[in-house]
Amino acid sequence: MTTVKMSHSILPRAVTAVAGGAALALTLSACAGSAGSAGGGGGGESAGFAYDAPQEEVDELLADLDPVTIKFQPSSASPDSVMAPAGTVFKELVEERSGGKIEVEIVWGQAIASYGEVHDALADGRVDVAFTLPPYDPAEFPAINDLGTAMAALPASPLVGELVANAVGNELGWSNQSALDTYEEKGITPLTPLAASGGYYTVCNKEVHGTDDWKGLQARAGSSAQGAMIQSLGGTPVSMEYAETFEALQRGTVDCTVGQLVPSAESGIFEVAPNLGYTTTASIPRLAGAYLAGSKYKELPLAYQQIIFDSNALAGSGGMQAVIGGNAAAVAQAKEAGGDVSAFDDELQDAIGEFSQKATEEAIGNGHIDENILATIAEGEERWAEEFAELGYEDEGEVSDFDEWFDPETDFMPYAKASYEKGQAMEHRPS
């Protein structure tokens, strides 16, 4: 595996923090001063700075601003989790860029608000920044749900495929006005309106290779599109909280779960379901996430908003460290548990591809995503794959041996910088 290294001198001086990894989540506490004056810590009238401004210029701009504390609720259950970089890097970037004027208080394990209520918690100020899963409520966030369905058109791979999917997904989120309007109506501000996160796999307590293996199979689904896919293959979709999945697989209440590998690695689920199946062509429909800021975000001084926004984008390096490192950890755990790790056979992959195409057509018919979405996705895939190849990222094997060829020291900051600077997010930077 080619390890991509980048010295801090190459990064914008605005960001000299670690290249580790976090997907970001923060909460703005009542430490913020009154709104309206640059000196008092409020938003609106305070001055901002350029993304690549020297640190001394930023320090001078922040000198008279009151310190604030923001609460960030990431996806990880604890700081010791394989998913932790998706939270810790954001904190490091924000605190370094702000010279400590912004303190990020990380709240692990959805302790303030579960995925089902986190959007309300953002709107009412209990949480200031959080990783959320909008498709948990597809009726409330139809555009994000439909975009996740359409992203199944992207080919899957354990490293480059994840980078491309997240770069493409980020652009799809920012370019979908329906999604942006929905967030605004709910009183929350998108930092990453669509986070593709990790690809989806089957984790089962029995081997599942072909279409015949799906007949009568009971599988936990994370989204409505995944449930429909399971049903189309002859299985029975089961809806349950992820925390209940381990016991359900252990007891045989369900045979499989369809999900990302990172939470499976974190929860030790391969102890009871060691068989890992994956696609190599079209992907399983994704349950898209998002990084969102709460109602207090816009009350902050402009410079503070910019630091949070920039740091969220660059903390995508941590998000990819968590997702891709979690993929490798999951493959290793499955093998250690004596499980089968293999691609689905061609017939099953064709069936998944056919379902995904029909599901995307239905999603387009809902009227929340562009009718040319597949062409947009294909163009984005080609452009970002070329960009990341130039940065040195490449797949050197299959999922089945990913634990052997993936270099855990891979630096994903070049990916995060390119996605931010050459994507659409920069156009939405607070100003």
C-alpha cells in the first residue's frame, strides 16, 4: 500500500494540526458572549479571515473575542473505539486554529441525544455539533435518503472506493437545494450535509454467497432502501437498534446485518457473525450521515464559525482513518473468528445492481433529487478517482486481504484538503 505523507509545511498555515482523523461534532455552550459585537463574542458583525490566512493573523483577529465551549457528539461510543478518530481530530483542529479560544467538549456514545432525537437537540441547543443519520427519518429528510439510494451506483472498494464515495457524496449534498432547505427549516446548519461514511457489507452468522442463500434470510436493515433490497432478494428485513444486533445474531433472531464495518469492528460482532460478504461492482444502498451545527452556531462570531467549518472539512481525514481503518480491523476480526470473507457471486451482484437501478429510478421519481443524478455521480466518480490517484491513494488488493495490504499509517489529510479546496463545500464557507 502506498502511504501518502504530507508535511505540515505543505498544508495551509490555517491548519497545522494532526492529520489523524475525525468526522467532527461540536456543541456550542452558553460560554459565547452576547451577539452582535466582535469584541463580545457575538456573531454577525465580527470580522472573518481567509481559509489560508497565517496563524498570527487569526490570533490577532480572535484576541478580543470571548472564549466559548462547544459540545460535539460524534458517532463513536468511546475515545478508545476504532471510530474515535472521527471525533478527536475535529477537536484538535478547532482548538489549535482558535488558539484555545474555542474548546470542544466531546460527548461520547450519543449520551445527550440518540440518532432519533439528535436533530431536535441541535435545534434546541442541547447539542452544538453532531454526526447524525437523517435517513433514520426518511419522511423528514427525503432528499438525503434518496441521494444515499442513488449512490449505490458507485463501485465499491475498501480504500479508494470509500474516498471517492465521500467526495462525491459531499458534492451531492451541497448541490441539492431541497436538502439544504430542509436543514434550514429545522434551524440547523449543515457543515457536511451528506457524509457517505463507509460502504455497506453483510455480516452474517452463516455463509451467504449467492441468491439462493438469501431465500428466507432474516437481515437487519439500516435504511428503507436496504430493507427493500433484502426483500427483493427473497429475505426478510428486520428493523432494530444497532445495539440490539449482537444479541439478535447470537440467538439467531436474525441471520445477518447489513451495515458498515466500522461499528461491527467496534462492537465485536464477528464473535457471533464471522461471515463477511461484499460487492465489487455496484454498491449496497448507503445510509447517509451528516455533520450538522445547532441553533447557537450562527450566534458565534464569524471567525469562530469559519474555524468550525474549516475544521469539520479537514477532519474528514479522521473520518476516513476511522472508516478505512475500521474496514481493515473488521476483515481481521472476521478471519480471526474463522469466518468466510468473500465477494458475492456474479448472479447476486447482478441482482443487487438491478435492484439499485430500479430503486434509484424510484428515488428520482420522488422529485427530491435531479433526474440526471446518475450522470452527475459518474462524472464525480471519474474526476475524484483521478484526483486521489494523483495523491497516491490506490487499492492494492481485495476486501478479503485488506487487513494485509492496508497501511495503517496512511495519511488522509491530502484527501481531506483536496475534497474541501476542490469541491463545493468551500463555496458555502461562512462569510
